[in-house]
Amino acid sequence: MTNQITPDKKDSREKFIELFRLFENTLNGQKDYVGHTIKKTAIQRLSADVDFPTRRNENWKYTNVAELLQVQYQQPKLVDITIADISPFLFEGLDAYLLVFVNGKYNKVLSSKDGLSNKIMVQDISAGLQEDGLTKATVSEYLNKWASKEKDPFIVLNTAFAQNGIFIYVPDGLVVDRPVHILNIAFTKDEASVISPQKIIVVGENSKLTIIETYHYINYPQQTYFTNTVSQLVLKRNAVVEHYRIQDEGENAFFINNTKVEQMRDSTYSSYVVDLGGKLVRNNLSSILKDSGTTTNFYGIYVGMDKQHIDNQTFIDHAYPNCNSNELYKGILTDNAKGVFNGKIMVRPDAQKTNAFQKNHSLVLSKNASMNSKPQLEIFADDVKCSHGATIGQLNQEALYYMRSRGLSKKEAISVLKQAFLTEITELIKIDPVREKVQQMIVDKFKQLPETNNELLN
């Protein structure tokens, strides 16, 4: 049965509410389990007191979601894909535990996590909610909060529609020996689907985990679909998490990502974000520092062309003393692409001895491309070291002349200079196969740009 709504004049919320009703009709006897009760709470809040943002909302001033909300979505279908289909999206030479999600649903056949279950807990959220224990207690805490109290409508929407979310728990004192690669595949051939990946990850005291989260599509770049993903990470005392998220969705895809991080005493969280695909991309990344001695690193790359819109919103909340944060985002925009960076660092009155640094640098290479950058510091403590800044510019003409004098064509020289601009961040990627793959993806992206797109250099 296809859960589809016929086009009509319902407002955006009513479309999703009706889609949820159609989904409910397929559940039969599964309506009474605790997970569905949480979903119903979420959809009822979407109906009653949570609405989608407009550009009147300050945090959405430069990002218009009206086109995203006009589409008639349906729940994604079950599809069959093979190892050969996903092989282009793996990292050559990387030994990793692989968890595969197709249209937001966990695929055990394609996943390769031999030995992982002997070290950490990896459990389907729906199954875990039906068993007493750690999964039920932890997952219920966050799902109930998102359903009942969350103000972001996309997190509420994800809570209502996620079908096969995953819970990962790393016990105390464990250094996970290999990265965990969470591969998300969108395969929507004939319909506009809403895909709702959901992840809750808890890393115990004195433990270490590397996560590589990637988003790709198969075969149909012009198909419209909506990936609405939510990730919650909790770092216990002295935990270390390296989190890579690489997004290369289809050219007509809408992508909304919410990543929330909670850091306990002496923990270290490092985020590496690469955005290359998607028509409209919005990333909300926040870290709440819940005790002293924490370190937080946010690094990001974005490359936009054609009519892409890429919006990065970050928030770091320093509420305790002796914490450090470092943030650097760099991007390149051309054609009619638009970029947004809104980074906010809050230093609360008790957060003495805070070190917080934030930078955003962008290259805008055509007359019709644009970048809106708003780095923010709100400081209520006096013994701190904090700085922020932003630059928006073009490629250096002298450097371009030098490269061409060494025998490179204009297009080749421009490509080299663009790669060099992003090298400051790509060199921060610690895993060689991941860094090499990202660098190649960026090169491939640059190859899509005709020389005439660099108008400001003509």
C-alpha cells in the first residue's frame, strides 16, 4: 500500500498529519506499543503548537523552507539494493564497522558489523523500547523530550516518522578499535519521500568512538525527496568522539540535519562536516557543555553551485569554567548558490577561564552567488579568551597569474586554488581514506563547474 496524499490546499502541517494517519492505518496491532504513543504525541504537537518556520524567524531569516513544504510526500518504500550498489560510497582501504540505512531503515543484510556486538551495543530503537533495560530508559528519555517539549518542528517531525532509528552504546573504558561507518542511502525512484534517520549514541566514561556518517543517493539525481535526520550524542566523563558527517545528496534533495551533543566533564567532541550535495541544506549543530574541562571542535566545508542553498547554524553553550571550543567553517559558492553561516557561542557567568574561537571564511566566485555570515559571541564572564570573525572574498588574482605562468590552464589554476583554500580543514581529517575520499569528492565537484562560472575572475 502506498501512503500518499493527493495535492490539495492543506497547509504544511496538515499534509504531514494526514500522511501520519495513512501510516497508522497500516500498523494493525502495533498501534499500542510505547514507541507509537511517542509518535502520536509528536504529531499532535505538530498539529497543536509547533509550526514550521518562515523568514520572519530570526534563525531562518536567510533560509526559506516554503518549497520544501509544498511537496506532497509519502513514506519511503522498501527497496532492494546490493553490495555492488553501495560500494561506490565506501572508503577504499578503510577497515570499519558498517551500518547501512536505506531510505532511513536499517538494512542488516548490507551491514557488516562482525565483532562489533561483542564490544558495544547496537540496537534498533523500536525493538529496544519494548524491552526493559538501558536502551528503553535512555531512548525513552530523548524521544519523549523531542515529542513533548522540542520547539524545532523538524525534530518533532522526525520523532513522528522515524521507523528504524538506531541506539548505540559504548560501555565505560572501551576504545572502539575501528570507526563505525553509518551509510545512509536514498533510493526514491517514482515518488517524493520523507526519509527520517534517527540516531542516539551514548559513549561511556573514558571511552573513545569514531563515527563516519555519510549521506548519498542512488540513480535518480533529479528526484525530489526530503531527508530529515536527527542525531543525539552523549559523551560521559573523559569520553572522546570524532564525528565525520559527509553529505552528497541528489540535486533536488532537501536535507535538514539536527545534531545535538551533550558533553560531560573532561570530554572531547570533534565534528567534521562536509556538504556537497542537496538543493536546500540546513545543518543545526549544538553542543551543551555540562561540566568543566571539555573541548569542542566544529569544522565544516561547504561547496555550492547552480541554485544550491547551504545553511550552517551552530551553537556552543559554555556554562562551566575551564572549557575550550574551536570552530572553523570554510566554503565556496558559485553560479546562483547561496550560503549561510550563523555561529553562536554563549559564555555564561560561571564559565571563567573559557577559551572560545570561531571563524567563517567564504569564497564567492560569481555575481549571483551570495553568502550571509553572522558569527556571534555572547559573553557574561570576564576571565575568558574569545574571538570571532568572518571573511567573504574572491580568489587572489596574483596567485591565479602565478599558477598560469607555471603552465596551468585558467580552469586548472582556479581548481588548484579552490582546493588549497579548503586544505586547512581537509588536513584536519585524521583518517587517511576518509580525507582522500573527501578530497576526491571536492575535485569531482569542481569539475562540474564550467570555466565561465568564475565571472569575477574574467
